[in-house]
Amino acid sequence: MLRQVFLALSRSQGLGEFVVRFPIAQRMSRRFVAGETLREAIEAIRSLNQRGILATIDHLQESITS
């Protein structure tokens, strides 16, 4: 049941726009989301690497079923 709620939220265009637009939502997600594009994610990883922090990138897509 909770899975269905999260899937519905992931498909919500309004929620996506909220996260992109509002600074508080950006601050809350910044730790977990390196960027909206591969280029942004790579830049975030390079910045961490320069500070001696190793990291990985996971490419997640909406509505993954397997």
C-alpha cells in the first residue's frame, strides 16, 4: 500500500515542480540528489572527490518495477 503512495507521488508533476522551485525542498533533497542531469551529478562527485570523499552515482528512474 505504501509503495503505491510513493509511486503516485513520483508521478506527480506538481510535487516535482515544488521540489525544483522551493528552496526549503531543495535543501532537504540536496544531500540525496546530486543533480537533475548527468553533468550536474558528475560535477557533484568531482567536488566530493577533491575533498577526499569517494562516492557513487545511481541512476534512478520513475516507476521502477524490477
